[in-house]
Amino acid sequence: MEAWQSVFRDILNLMGQANQKLQELGPQSYEYWLWLSNELAMIEVKYDRNRLVVLICEDVFQFQQEKFENMEVKK
């Protein structure tokens, strides 16, 4: 159970950092997406590429993509 608390704590921390990076770099910057990919990959490795952790990380990335694609459409 502690391991899952750690996973979700890491994801929560990542999302907070992502908000800061977005303000710093902007959602259309290559640097932001590279940073996000690297951070998610490190979480996956930290938890030995557990299938559920990988799926969560993929969903976080996809959610971010969809969020900003929808913003572009609304402009």
C-alpha cells in the first residue's frame, strides 16, 4: 500500500511542477514536452515499469496533450 501512496504522491508533485513549467516555458514549447516526457519516464523507471504506473503516466501525458489541443481549437 505504501508503494501506491508513493506513486500518487510522485504524480501529484509532478503535476504541480508541470504547472510551474507551463508558466515558465509555455504549452507550445518543445522544452516543456521534453521535460514532461523525461519526468514521466523517470517515474516509470522508479517503479520498475509497473504496468499500471506506465498506464497512469501515459494518461497524464495524453491528458496534457488534449488539454492544450482543445485550447488551440477554441482560439
